Amino acid sequence: MRRRLLTRLLTRILTRGLVVLALLLAMPVHAKGPFKDASRPVKAVVLGGSISMYYRGNYGQFLQHGCKNLEVVNRAKVGAGGPALVKRLRRAVLGDRRLMAQVRGKKPWLLFQGGLNSVYSPEMTAANLAKMFKLGKANGFQTFALTLTPWGDLKDKRFRGFEGVFYVRATKQINRFLLGKLTPDQALGARAKKRPHEWMKGELPDRAVDVFHSGLRDSKAALLPVAPLTRKFSRSRYRKRKAQKAKLIAEAQAVPRNFLKKSYRDFDHIHPNSRGHRLLALKVCAKAPASWGCDCARIRRSVFKGRVMDPK
């Protein structure tokens, strides 16, 4: 008899404990989380590499400052290329229970600028970015992409001789993918063979802005001299493309016209300074949905000082 009573008592305790645990797990997280401003109904998560993570006034900070309904949380990661960006979305965004509880049902935005860390393989980069956008879309996010920014310098060995042609072409290929100007076959190369030849739902960003062909680019830089490039052609990666020699030399001459202007550089030729990020924010602002409540003039007047925006 005692054994039966003890068994019933333990069963009741265990059952009630499991019910309480289930209720606790099912409870949504409201107040605690990365988003802090309940007065801003539109939530956005910035994702990308070190440009997106820039700490002295990045485009996400300018957008939050100039768009009264928008609150931005930054989950970018230094050094993240194509595959790492997919993992970053899974772990730092979708895997953050508090963040996801805060944006559930609110049609949040994934604000993306990245891919330069794997630019050496534009097809691989595009394949992973398509996967990232699709994953974000499947989890309730609307996607807004900025293209790669201008970058490069003749002191960087990646831009010496005809190597610069390769990196400029790779950058522009990723950008054309982001802007929806390439088919899967064109963007993914061999990776498109075992998949549909049309983009699947969510693989392209809902909105995209071209920040490469913008005021950031040194489009009037001096052309490189022809003679040295002519001599280097026979030792370049394009040496077998003799029929295209003249075209390739012309491209190599114009490589500096794809660089980031020195007035917009921070500590190197890749990372825009705060003024450059303000320009990025203005490009986004021009295509932002009305629900963000953006005042582009306010962004244009703003200057980042210390840790705050100074609305001049």
C-alpha cells in the first residue's frame, strides 16, 4: 500500500513538473532582447562582414537615426565570406531566441552588405548568398541588400597588372547577382547544373541598391599606361585569350576607376569611413519602404561623433 501511494505521489509531482516546464518553454520573451525601443515598430538586423560592422558610424546607425520607425541591431561579423554568412544568419540571428521572439509576426528586415571576403570565387559567393536570403525569407524576414562597395589600390598585389581585371570582374559579377541582373546559370556557373534554371522564391533580395556605381567610386581616376600592360599580358592569367587582348588591356587601364575614393577611405582601401557610410545610408534611404519613416535630409545632415549622431 505504501509503495502504491509513493508511486502515485511521485507520478503527480513529475507530471506537474513537466507541465510547468512546458509552459515556461512556451512563454514568449517580450521585454528582454536586443531590440530596446518599443516606439519603433520596424525592426532590422544588419548582416555582413567588417564593412557592415564598422564602429564609427555605419550605415545601419545612420538609417536608425534618420528613419523614425526603424530600430536596427547589428549582427555582422569581421571576415565573414559566403559560407560564414550563412552560418552567421543561423547562429546569431535565427538562433537567438530572444531576438526571434521580438520580431515574430512583425515582418522584420535583413539589411545586408557583404561578400567581399569571398570575392575570389564569385560563383561560390552568389550560391551562399542566395542560400542566406532564402533562409532569411523562410523565417519571416524581408531582405534588403547593398551591393559590394568600390575597393582596391595599386599597392595591393591583387590589383597589379591584370589581376585587377579579375577582381573588378568578380566584384561586378556578385553585384549583378545582388541586383537580379543574372540568371542562376550566369551567377552560379557549374553550381547551377543540378538546380532549377530560374531563381527560386527568396533567393534574390526583395530590394537591392547599387552602391558600387555611386559617389564612392573614383570614376575619374587616371588610366594606367598601355605599354607596361602590353608587356605583362603574355605572363598574365589571360595570356591565352589573345583575341581579347585589346579589350583586356583597356580593362586593366581602367582598374583604378573602380577604387574607393581616398576621401571616403578609413584605415585602408576597403573600408569606407563614416562619410562613406552616410552615403550608403542615403542610397538605402532612397529605396526604403514608407513604413520606415525615413527622412533622407536628416541623414544627409548628420555627422557621427563619438558614439552618437549629431544632426547638423
